[in-house]
Amino acid sequence: MPFPLAKLPPLDLVRGFVAVARRMSITLAAQDLHVTQSAVSRQIRSLEAHLGVALLRRGFRSISLTPEGAQLFRLADPWLTELGELSAQWRTPGRRLPVTVTTTIGVASLWLLPRLGAFQAAHPDIDVRVAADNRIMDLDREGVDIAIRYCTAEQVSEDAQWLFGETVLPVAHPSLAMARLDGDSLPEQVLLEFDDPTRPWLQWHGWLEARGLGRARPRSMLRFNQYDQVVHAALAGHGVALGRHALIAPMLADGRLRAVGGEAAGSTPLSYWLVRNPRRPSAEADIVAEWLRTQALSEADR
């Protein structure tokens, strides 16, 4: 038997709570809702009284969610987002809702964005929104239809689809005319480093150690906190980068970058996976997902 609707908390109170939880600020939530701070505070206290639990911890000029508040927010936020999108669509007949795709900043910049022009030409009636973020976004809470995850098989659900694996090799701009990278040439080179210790397979230390070059020192290193910056620095001729083959394959194919010294690409522990949000099915999302799979197959054929 469905839960009695009369016992549900009023929607206005839930909306006020979600506004506060999104912002972690009663002041900012009041601005979003175009009401006073005291009105939002009353809504939160009324909702707490209705539910019989505390939803917020109130400190000096700060608030945080209680475990019960966090649980309610995880449930209510995506539901209100879907309700808002549906009502907006009804208020504006014919309004197109974009298909949202999330992935890391590096994958978005180097792999996805260069391909979107072809997708738009083939499907001008489908809008795509790219949400580039290195954190793993909650698909429900943040209104995401499709994710390209960069992770191991154990970190995705069973229905995730493998797109392609990853290999890494040293690359540089042709103007550097590098024949090899060894103990003799390394002291003359600038190495471009992805400054992320959580991805050691994308850093130079491990690559050099594996080839007996751990004691050798480059002329200098340039460090970047985003991987696409590493690649752009390599394209500008600033040094040698560890190139993720899946992301730089077009640059190798057209000669903008060259593999250094015929070095074979080495595999990394991670792959790229396509993850669908089962709570946001649509024909448009199906088309985008199939297009992504097709692009991945073309990558595998390179």
C-alpha cells in the first residue's frame, strides 16, 4: 500500500531544506528562494518538527547536515531537480532538455570536445551539456545522464560499458627533434609533469625508475595540476610529456606530437567506462551513448 500522502512533509518545507543543503547557507538559500532568512529558518524548524529529527547542526556562522539531513538531501535533491525539469518543459512546450555528460577535465578537453562538432552536425536536434569535473559526480543529485568514468572495473557498476583501456608513452613536439630519452639525453630535456600523486602511472618518477633512469635528472620540470595543461605545454614545444594514447591519438596521427625514441606504450591500471543514469532514460540520451560507444570503437581501431 502506498504511503499516505497526508503524512508527507509539505513540499515547500522540503524545498527550503534542499535550498539550504545545496548552499550550506541559510542566507544564500533565502536569496535563491527570494524570501527572508527568517522564513527559511522557520521552514527548516517546521520540517524538523514534522519529521521528529534534527536535519542541521547549527554552529557559529556555519551549518552542516546531520546524518538524517544528509539522507534526506540525497533523496530529495534529485527528485526536486527532476520535478523542476519536468515543470519547465511543460511551461515551455517544445523546450529541449540537454543530455548531460560528465567526465574528467582532461578527457573532456582532449577526447570529448574535439569530437562534439561532428555529433552536432549529425544530430542538430539534440543539445549536449558537458559537465567536466575531476570529482565523481552523483548522477542523480547533479542531473547527469551519462558519465565517462576513468577508473578500474571494480569502481563501476556491472551494467557499465567498457569503452577503451589506457596506455602511456613519452611524446614531444616535432620541433624538439628528440631521437630518444635516455641517460645521455635526459639532462638536456624539460619534463612536463602531471602534478597528481593519486595517478603515479602518469608521473615521470615511475616511468624513469622502470627504465633504470631513476638517478638521472632532467634539465628541469614543469608541473601542472590538470592533465590537459600538460598536453598543451607539449604542443607548445615546452618539453616531453607522458601522453595518454587514447587522448592524444589524433595529435600523433596528424604529426602535432611524436612518440619519443620509438618507445612502446605501457598499460595503466585504469580504463574508460560508459555509465548511464537509469533514472534519466530518454531517446536523446540513447543516441548520445551510442555515439560515444562508436567513437570509442574508432579509438580502439587506431
